[in-house]
Amino acid sequence: SEPIDTSHDDALFKQRPPEWPRDVPCKPTFMIIGAPKCGTTSLFEYLASHPRIVRPTEKELCFFSFWKRQRVLDTPGKLPTKSWEQYMHAVQGGVKRSIACDGLLSFEACPFYFNDRRAEAYLATTFPALKAIVLLRHPTDRAISAWHDRNPFGRMRV
């Protein structure tokens, strides 16, 4: 398979955080963050089914997550959204909208923003009014859930 181009990573995190253009509607109004195996996918699906919420093209766009970008290089097809333009398009549900969302809310869900200081700084600068929904879980329950999720596939080293 073709190698994944990661040349955008260094450039992304060495520049000033991007600004959301005024002419692009549906700026994210909230984010779902939290550690993996804490229910972010369930909450994403519940909220995405609401008629007044714009569903992103996929969960875990993770555009602002330096950690995620570095960790998925060996997983083809799992690289976070590469460009700012792709991110804006994905957050809007992959549809160009000519109206200013008419009261609709848009969001993203990425558990990898939870413990990523660079992501926190970029999100705060890019979306100053952004609200965060943080999901937490008892560490033991989370570890057991992660083990059950990854062990059958040999992805967890003990």
C-alpha cells in the first residue's frame, strides 16, 4: 500500500492556530472529549441523531490532536483529517451550507483531545466560545473495557 503522507503534521503544529472563516457556516459549538472507552462513541451517536445537530462526516476527525497524528501512522486510513479545508467540510457534515445553520449546532468527538495540551491550546484559540462535554469513567472499569475490546485482536500488550 501507499505510504501515508505526514508532512502536514510538523507544519500544522508550528503555525498559528487556524481561524474559522466568517463565510463558512456551522462552526463547531461543542466537542465531546474524554478518555477512550468512556462512552464518547455512544454520546456521539445519540447527539448525531438529533434533528437540530449537524452530524460530522465521521467521529474522531481529531484534526487538532498531535498525539493521534503521531500514533496512527501505522494504520492506513485512520489518519486524522489532513487539511483545514477537509476539517471544515467534515464538521459541516460534508455538505456545503449556504445558510448560517439556521439554529443548528455542529460538533466533533475526539477522545484524544482530553490529554493533549497542544489540542487544548489550538481549540481554545480557534473556537473561544466552544463548550466541551467531558466523559470520564472509573479507571478500573475503563481498563477492563479496553482489554475486552482489544485483546481478541491481539492489539493490547500486557
